[in-house]
Amino acid sequence: MKITYFILLFFVCSIAGKAQQEFTLQQCIETALKNNIRLKQSQLSLASNAIDVKTSKAALLPNVNGSFSENFNFGRNIDPISNTYISNSTQSTNMGVNSTVIVFNGFQLLNNLKLAKVNYNAAISDVAALQNDLALQVAASYLQLMYAEDNLTNAKAQLEVTLSQRSRVEILVKSGKLAESMLYEQDAQKANDEYNVQLAENGIISARLSLIQLMELPANTKYVIQRPNIALPTTEAYDVNIIYEQSLGKRPEVKSAELRKEGALISQKMSMGAFYPRVSLSAGLNTLYSNKFKTYAGMTVIGEKIIGYTKSPFDTVFTTDYRVNYAPVKFGDQLNQNFGKYVTLGVTVPIFNNLKIYGSVQKSRINLMNQELNLLQTKNTLLKSIQQAIADVEAAKAKYESASKSLIAQSNNFSNLELKYNQGFSSYLDYITAKNNKARAEVNLQQAKYDLILKSKIIDFYRGINITL
């Protein structure tokens, strides 16, 4: 039974271990890019723009249409072959093929193709911008989880220190060297440290949930992150103008705004093209068949018939009576005999159309001005974002340096007071204050470290450098 129990326990632990997925930052980013709904919608929009390019190219080619109709007429109607009225049922067939090509329409078709290509390229930039933003969000969440894990490690370390100190105090209390109240103080500190551990664990749960939501995975997904050794960024000086110039040529949102402006200019040309005459060339083939269509098949003598009388003597005049014979024409022969062709050159000149063209041109000009302002706004936003990112990274550097100095000072102070406290030369209040200050300094340094890393990655983001750890 014991052997069976241990085998089952080993099997369950193996399954639990395999259930834990390990994610690197790159895998997190790739998973988020694969599953993000908004990005999928943007990619569908890109696919739609690709179809627009194909249809715009095809619009330059002639269209070809075929037609076929089968007609059944009853009663008095016109035979389509003899063009005479008949009083019985008629069955006829009409077939044809026609084609039309636009020779000239104010270059609207060419401009429409240019606009479709511009919109397609702008959609590519939109997808790239969403991918960049999502990658940055994932990196920030990834670093937040690393910080939360480090915070838990620090909280547990503080608890271990308290537990170790409590053990020493308990020995001294039992030996009568310290008052029992000192043990109560240690228990209070232990409870406080356990509370901090619980807060740190809650922080990990929140950070894990945030990262898993960005990846669009089930909330109960079990995973761990790979913790790379991240070197602190160099303390180089950043130049706003240099980074801004680098960003202008690399940021997809700027490229998209430039393309939207170009598309607005093309749209204006298209609307103005409606003022020009429209020239089209059409050609077609047609034929038809009727079951009433017959051809001459000779005459047959059927006798004589009276055609008149003489004056004197009053004799009857006869002539030979003939019957004209008609034979039905075969379906294929009728199609061949009725085969027709036509070519048409059409010109349409716009004279007055209720100011529709005028209104379209005015709206296209407004749209162009709006896209110019949108481009300017995009560039201004980029510049402000870079200025803010540089200010943030400089502040993060100063914060990290200050946190490093604070930790050194608080560590030295705690070591000194811990020694005095153990020797009975320092109060518990001074000892616990120094311990908490050291713990707070460790947390502040970790927070400053990850904040500096993230702010530096944002600078790389604007430079067009891929986000990696």
C-alpha cells in the first residue's frame, strides 16, 4: 500500500510539474500578438484593404457579361423574327455577350488604384503600431511580475530574520535574561511580517493575472516566467532631437498618418476628376431563335382557281393554284443567320448634377486639411512622449542611485543596532525600526531597479529597437 501511495504521489507531482508552462518575454509577446482580439481585427482590416487593391486593378480592365433569355408568349404578339403579329404561342431564345471599357473618366480609376495601395500600406502601419504598443504593455507587465516575485522574496527574508530573532529571544526569556514582554514584541513583529508576505503574494497573483490577460489566455493557466539576468542600463545622456529624428522614420503611427494624408490628396484628385467627360467603349455579340421562324421550301400545284370572267362571251378564266411551302429552320442555323455585332463609343459630359461634384470636392479638401492636422498632431504627440520618456528615465536613474545609497546606509544601521540589541545595549523599538527601514530600502531599490529598466526600454522603443530583456 505504501509503495502504491508513493507511486501515485509521484505521478500526480509529475503531472503538476508538466502543467506549469515557462514563458520567456519573447514567448509572452508572441502569444499576446497571436491572441489579441483588437490586433486580429486590425489584421482583418488589412486583408480587406488587400482585396481593395486587387479590385481596383481589375477595374482598369474591360468588363465582360453574357446574357441568355428564354421567352414563352401566348395569344396575340409579335414574332421576334418576322416582326409580324401572330395569334398563337411563340417560344424564342435570345443570347448575347457584351463588354465595356472605360477609356477616360478624369483618371478616377487610376487614382482609385493609388488610393487603395496607400490605404493598404497605412493599414500595415496600423497593425505594426498595435503590435508595438502591445509588446510594450507585455514587457511592462512582465517586469511588474518580476518585481512582485522579488518583493515576495524580500518579505519572506524579513520573516526569516524575525523568526530567527524570536528564537534567540525565546531562549533568553526562558533563561530569565529577558522579560517575557520581549517575546510578545517578537510575536507582533512576526504577525506583521506574515501580513507583508501575504500582501506580496497577492501582488504576484495580480501581476500574473495582468500578464495572462494580455496574452488572452485562461485566467487559471499555470505558468512561470523565465527570469533573465538584466543588466542595468548605461547612464548615457539622451538627446531629445536625435531620438525624435530617429523615431520619425521608424514609428509606424507616423508612417500611417503620412499615408493617410497622401490618401486624402488622392481622394481630392478623384473628386475633381468627376468634372471631366466620361468616355466609354462598348462592343457586343447577339443572336436569337424562334420556333415560328420558317424558310421558303418551294410551291406545290393544288389545282385551278377562278381569277375572272370575259366580257363577251361571258367565259370563266382559270389559273393554276399553288401552295407555298415553308420548312422550319434548325436551331443552329437560326443562330448563325441572326448573328449580330455592334460597337458603341459613348461620351458623357457632366453639366449640372445638383452640386454633388462640387460638394464632394469641398469635402475632400476639408478631409485633406484634417489629415494634415492629424499628421502634425501625431508628430507633436511623439515629440512630447519622447520628452516625457527622457524625463522619466532621468528621474528613474536618480531614484535608483538614491535607493542604492539608502539601502547601504540602512543595512549598516541595522547591522549595528542588531549587534547592540543582541547585547542588550539597544531598545527593541530602535531595533525594529532599523529592521523595517532596511526592508523598506530593499523594496525601494528593487522597485527603482525595475522602474529604471522599464523606462530605458521605452527609450529603446522610440528608437525602433525591439524590446528584449
